[in-house]
Amino acid sequence: MANTLRSNTATPLEPGARLGMLGAGQLGRMFALAAARLGYHVHVFSPRVDSPTGQVSHRETVANYADVEAIAKFAQSVDVVTLEFENIPTAAIEVVEKYARVRPSRSVLHITQNRLREKQFLTKIGVPCAPFAEVNSLADLQAAIQAIGVPAVLKTADSGYDGKGQITIQSADEAEAAWQFVGEQPAVLEGWIHYQQELSVIVARSTTGEIDTCGPIANDHENHILDVSRFPAKELASVADSTQAMGRAIAEQLDLIGVCCVEMFLTRDGQLIVNEIAPRPHNSGHLTIEACVTSQFEQQVRAICGLPLGSMEPHTPAALVNLLGDLWEKGEPDWLEMLAVPRGYLHLYGKTEAKPGRKMGHFRVLGDDAAHVAMEARWRLIP
């Protein structure tokens, strides 16, 4: 039980400590690489065999999240536990909490796992978000459409990412089909936002309350999946202070320990609207690995261990392009073409099967101007 006492104190966890990771995708993989560089041992827990995180971790437990005994043994083997994604079952978190601190906490997950609770939280703390209404039936949806208007977006309250679990409603007579599309389950109807740019800000907050931010990062999506990120983005310079202040406020009100991403819209009339909060590192923040003094993954390690945070100040403009499974449709991509870029960086996630829309890796290019290197990076991926 020594690990329990250690993780429950304010004493920083120094290099050599054991860091637990629930979830084993690419975010956990990059966390484990950052932790190893600082001298930490990562123990990952996941139902997946040969996972992206497990491939690079010190220790791996493969078991179901409902396996209470396996979860308990895992929690007792580490000094602190963090999360690879926000939809870890609550029951698993409750078991872990008996033996080790979980950062971010279950209260943070309670808010961010559910779109309705998240929007109610944002409204309560005075952060602008899209007009919304709770939907628990077809009648609720029809009433919400009348109140909010169309176009609007119906989203399942729980789960859903990269556009999954949501549908755009263009007219009131589409209500029944939309309700069936989301599985007739609790949902949220959001008013349509006319925006000029999607953006994000990465926020790290330590056990001491120290905060560091990175952003705004300009993001462009294709089919609801992040395609290209650019940072610093000259066109967002005028809202840099506002986005960072908003990110800080959200992290403080959540009492976050770790890293989160706040996704926003910059509307056509210059207003900032928060879309959602991801209580973990984010796809758009991957460019911090080469572009910034401290990456979002190193910040996650520092934050949950109670170490001083580094700086996420950029030392060079960068652009990131996601490598989706679609690129494999005609065979293996031309890695030599990408690796021939003098200031290009290829990151592959160790996933064994390429599927359309699945994030298999990313390609990042550094240069003197983020918009220019974004075009360079995108051009390299055209089949």
C-alpha cells in the first residue's frame, strides 16, 4: 500500500515513479514516450492486445475494464493514474480511486463525458457556447427545434467523437429521422454556429495550480475529422489572449490536474464560442512535440506528477496533417516522399489495420510560416 500513501500526498513524483495509463491508443503512446524520456515507468491498462501504448510502455495489463480484480492490481502497482480518453467506464475509475489518485479526477470526467452536463457547466461559469436544449424524446426534439431553429445539430449526450453520434437537421420535418439516427437516446440539440475558423487551446494545470497554455491553434476538418492544424496562426493573433484566458478559466473551474483541450469556434462576427472540452491531450496539440519548448505530453507527465510545468511557447511555426486509413487504399503510402522533407516529422501509431477515417499517424512540417508549411505538408500526402 506504499503507492497509495505516496500518491495521496502533495509530494512531487520524481523520475523513477510508476505512472498508470487507462487506455492504450496513440495519445497514451505519446505520453509513454514523453514519460520514458523523463525517467518514469508507464504501466498501461487496456482491453487491447498489441496496443499503440503497450508497444512502448514498461508494463502492460490486457483486461476488460469490468475486470475488478485486474483493475485493482493495476492501480496498486502505480503511483498515480491518468487517462488516455475520457470515456473510461466510471466503475473502473471508482476501483482505481481506492488505491491511487486519478488525474484528472472523476468529477472532471463526470462533466466532460456528457455533452449536456458539459454545456450546463460552461453556462454556469459564464463561458459562451452554442444555444442548446436537452432532448429525451421525439417531442423534446420537436420543441427544441422550434425554440432554437434550424439548421441545428443533434448529438448524443454520451460518447461520440470525430462526428460520430451526431446529425445535422436542416428542417423541422427531419426531426423523426434524426431522432432515429441517434438511437432514440438522450441527446442535445445545438444551434448552428456560422464560423470563420475552428480553433483550440491546450491547457496544462499541475497539482500546485500552476497553469500553462498553448494556442490558439487553427484547425481545419474534413468529414468531422481533424485534417490540418496550424500554429501559430497569424489570423488568430487578435483572439490569442481571449482564448488562453477562456482555457485557463475552464481548467480552474474544473479543478483540472493534467492536460485538457478546449475546442472553439471563432464566429463570423468575431465572437468566441466553446464547442467542447477534452480532458486529455488533443490531436491538434500533437504539433507541440516539435514546435514548442515543451510538448502537451510532457506537460501531462509534469502536471500529474506535481512537477514544475514547462513552457509551450512555440520556437518555430508548424503544421500537422493527420494520416487517416484512407491513405492505405492503394497500398502502403510513400514514406520516402515524406521523409525527404528536410523539416518534416513522421509519427506512426503502431496500428495494425488501416481503416477509412482511422487515425494511423500524423505528418508535421516546420517552417517560417504555418500556413505555408500546411500547404507543403498537405501536398506531400496527395496520392
